[in-house]
Amino acid sequence: MKNNEDVKKVIFEGTDEEIKNTKYAQPAIALFSVVLTKLLKEKGINADFVAGHSLGEYSSLYAAGVLNEIDTLKINFKKRGNHEQC
């Protein structure tokens, strides 16, 4: 599985073992972070401070309004290949 459609399939239809794989887990966490942040902002709940580590930095940048949702997810999906090799 190499493309974003594969990630989508694993998130919704994959096994526990598949979703635990970093190449699927990290984009799934990023997606969840973006969706949750967007829902909170729609309810008028905004963070005063944000922080993140590793790929979480991009979710923090989204929450701070530095990145938009598309760029946040593109970066996370692109970076996942690099982190698989670590």
C-alpha cells in the first residue's frame, strides 16, 4: 500500500495491526487532530497556546493558524514515508 487511498482504507477497514504501523498511524493521528481542532474552532473554542513534537508540530501549526488543513495533511502524508525508514 503506497498512496493516500491506502491510508484511508486502513483507517476505516484495516486491522489493529495495520493501523499500528507508523506509516498509517501518523497520518491517522494528524487527520484526527485537524478534524478535532476544526470542530472545536467551529464551537468557538480556541487554544491560547499550542505545542507539538515530531509530526505533531504540524498539527500545532494548524491549530495556531499558521498552516491550513490541506497543507497540514499533505505534509503529514508526505513525511510518513521518511519516518517509515527510521
